[in-house]
Amino acid sequence: MADENNDPNQNQNNAPPPDDVAAIKTQLAGEQAARAALEAASTEKDARITELEISLTEAKTASEAKDTQITASAAELATVTTARDAAVSKYLGMAKALNPAIPEHVIRGSTVEEIDASITEGKTIVEAVKTAMAAEASQTKVPAGAPARGGISVEGMSPREKIAYGIQQKGANQ
């Protein structure tokens, strides 16, 4: 039999030479190591994805709980605000009723503190007016007893008023 394949790198079973087999084995071992590393990395990624999915689920649950809590807090705040507004309104009415000397338009406010401040301001105004009126009253002297009977002074009258006064007096004497 004649050797049809004269390749020196081939032996009689068509097997590669031993040097090539060693190179192939080395390459195979490298590829197996790379595959193992990829499988390990894939396993780590899968574990991390599962961990992140769990964290996401927990975060969604916590967020839903917070949303429920916020809604309940908003409703409670609305109730408290309504009650506070009603209480302030009643306090304003009572403050006006208990301070009749202060004009009602002076007592105002949307909080208890503002109403209290307006009451203090109103009391200050009332005291200032009382003091001014007392000072004015002490300066004006009113004679004791009935005034003397006499004619009306025509000094401050206009000519027309003087004529009208004269005609009235003449009519009364006739």
C-alpha cells in the first residue's frame, strides 16, 4: 500500500503528532477554566439579581406602607386643622364678647396668639382714648347750676342766620 498522505505531521491513525495534542490539551484546559469562570460569574450575577429583586420588593412594600401612613397623616392633619379653626373662631367670638369696650373690628386674627395681640392692642387704644377724653373733660369748665337766662350770642352767626334769628324772636314776642 502506498501512503496516500505524505504529511510528516500525521501518523498512521490520522492522529496529530504529540506536540499538537499537548497544545490542544492546554487550549482545552484554558477554555474549560474560562468556562468555569464564566459559570461562576453567571452564578454570582444570578445571586446578585435575586438579592436586588428581594431588596426591590422590600422597598416597594416599605414605600406602600409609607404612602398609607402619609395618607392617614394627611387625613388626621385635615381633621386637626378643622378642629383648630373652629376653636379659634369660638375663641375670637368669646374675646369680642368679653371685651365690649374694644370695638369688634379691632379684635381679629387667625390664631390665638394674633387674637391675644389684637386684644392687647385694643386695650391700649381704649386706655389712650379714655385718658384723652378725661384730659379734655378736665380742661372744659362747665359752670354749676342752670345757665343764666339771656339771649343767644349772635357773634358767630352769618348775616342770614342773624336775620332768621331776629324774625323768630319777633314772632315769639307777638
